[in-house]
Amino acid sequence: MLKKKIGIIALILIITIALALPVVRAVDETATPTAEDTTQTADNTTTEATTTQAEEDATANQNATTTEENFKQHDVYLTGNDITIDYIVDGNLFVMAKNVTINSQIGGDAFIFADTVTIGEQGYVFSNLFTVAKTVNVQGVVYDLYSLTDTTNITGYIYRDIKVSSNNLNMFGTIGRNAFVNCNDIKFSQDTEVTNESQTVATQGIINGNLEYTAKNEMSVPESVVTGEIKYTPSNSGNTNNVQSYLISLGTIIATAILVWLICLWLAPKFVKKAELITKKNILPEIGLGILTPIVLIIVSVILILLGITASFGLLVLSLAFMLIAISTSIFIIAINNLICNKLKIEKTIGNFGMLIVTAAVLWVIGLIPYLGTIVGIIAVIVGLGIIAYNLIKKEKKQEEKIEK
């Protein structure tokens, strides 16, 4: 009996130990984490998540910076000595520098004033190129070219028309439509280059439309160069569209704008700072006043002159009307300049002065465009007169309100 009990107890002990050993080994391998282990794991997870988030933010910032460096989704204004544009501009480009090189795409118009302007082989101006420079080199693609230069070299492609006033035009590329040129000399082929002992290569320009040129002497134009008609106008036939006259015209509009700006800055500094273009609030009054002001002044002056007694006063009113018309374009330029300076946050007087010169020059270049230039000129006169009249009336109303109070 005792042996039986001892045997049963021994069997129970063996079974218990056999069952206990695997359980102990399993606990060692998948031990329940302690509070310290849990905290450490959480810290590691948080650190990894923070590091990952920081890396993602840094990558995003780097990508954003790279995108901003390679792609400008707005108008670009640049000044300097040597400027190279190797990023895409989805807007208009305004540059004043010594040497300008474009090796990328310009989505809008390009206004460039420089000593040398180069549109590289990778350069593409999707709209108009307006430039005043000593030398212009077009190796890439330009939609329309308007230039006032000493030397113009075209080895690339002009999609539509060129309107060029230049001493020397080297036409070695392709003009998609017409060429309107005022120059002293035009070359249509480069010097031959010997590629081997039996073969030479010469690059020849092509105009796929009409060629109208003004020069002192008629030039010999190869038949294969111009697809359309060739029209020659002697430069001594009363046509004064030459480089010198263009420079005088440009200097006149800039000098007049600067002089009016300085006089206004001296006599009415608040007007210079607050003169702005028409807005939604005063668009109709300014346009209306711009149209009515010269008409009213001229009618009043004529009536005063016809009365005889007040003729001298009538001449004074007439002179005032012409004076306002003469400075209206400059007032329009000042208003545009204020708008640009406010947008670019240019507050210093010297900055306003420099941008005023650029604004006047850009408006002058736009004035060279057929039809569009005439329309812009009329708008400039009307809006300029409207700004003057609107501000005078506004000032008088304020004074009357002060007197009433």
C-alpha cells in the first residue's frame, strides 16, 4: 500500500516537472515586458518616428527649395552685372544688367536692357523679346523679336516676326514669318568652314515671309533666302527710324519721367507716394476725368480766346491743357512704378528711382509694338490725366470737409 502511494506520488512529480520545464523555457523566450522595457521600447519608437518625420520634412523642404530654384511661378525682376538664367520662368522677365544669358524657358515676355544679350541654344522665349543692347545673340528660339542694337546675330529660330533696328544684322538662322529691319548691313551667310579636303559648309539664313528693310544702299539678297517679297526703302527718304533717333526717344521718355517725379517729390511728396493706378473703386471716375479734362480745358480756352478780353487767360488755359497732356504719360509711369515697388517691397528712394527708369524704358519698348504701342500710349495719357484730376478733386473735397468741421 505504501509502495503504491510512493509510486503514485513519484509519477505525479515526474509529470509536473515534465510539464513545468517547457513552460519555463517559453516564459524565458517570450517574457512579459516590464515597465522599464515598455518605456524603452516606446522611447525607441518615438525617436524613430521623430527621425523619420524630420527626414521627411527636410526632404520636402529640399524639394521645395529645388523646385523654387528651378521654376519661378511669377514675374522675375533682376539687376546686376553678369546674369545667367538657367531656371524656368512662368511669367514675364525684367532684367537690367551688363551681360544677360538665358539658357531656359521664359513663359511670358522678356524685357532686357544690357550690353550683351544671349539666348542660348537651350533658351526658349515663348512670347516677345524686347531688348535694347549693344549685341544680341539669338541661338535658341524666340517667338517675336523687337530689338534696338548695334549688332544682331541670329543663328537660332524666330517663330514669327523680327522688328530690328541695328547697324549690323547677321541673319544665319530662320525667321518664321516677316522681317522688318532698319540697318546699315545685312549678312545672310556665314564664312565657309572646311570640314575636309573636298567639302565646305556654309550656314545661310532663311526668311519664310517678306523682308522689308531700310538702309542707305540697296543690298544684294540671295533668291533662296526670302520666300516672300523684298521691299527696300532708302534711309535718306525721310525715314528717321535709326539707332540714334531711338536712343533720343528712349532718353526723352526716361528724362521726362525723372524730371516730373523729382518736381512732384519736391512740391507734392504725398502725391508721389500715394499715386496709384486705377482700382475697382475709382476706375470709372479716373477714366471719365481723363477723357473730360482735356476736352473741357480746350473748350474753355477757345471760349476765352473768342471773347477777346480774356484771350490771354484763354491761352494760359490752353497751355495748361497741353502741359497736362505732356506730363500725363510720366504720371502714368510713376503710378505703375509705385505699384511695382509696393509689390516688390521697395521702400528706399534710390530703389524707387532705379525702378522708375526701368518702368519708363519698358513702356517705351511696348510703344514700339505696332497697334499695341498706340493703344497703350492713349491709355497712358487718359489714365495719367485721370489720376491728376481725381487726386485734385479728392484733395479739394477733404479741404472742404475740414472747413465745414
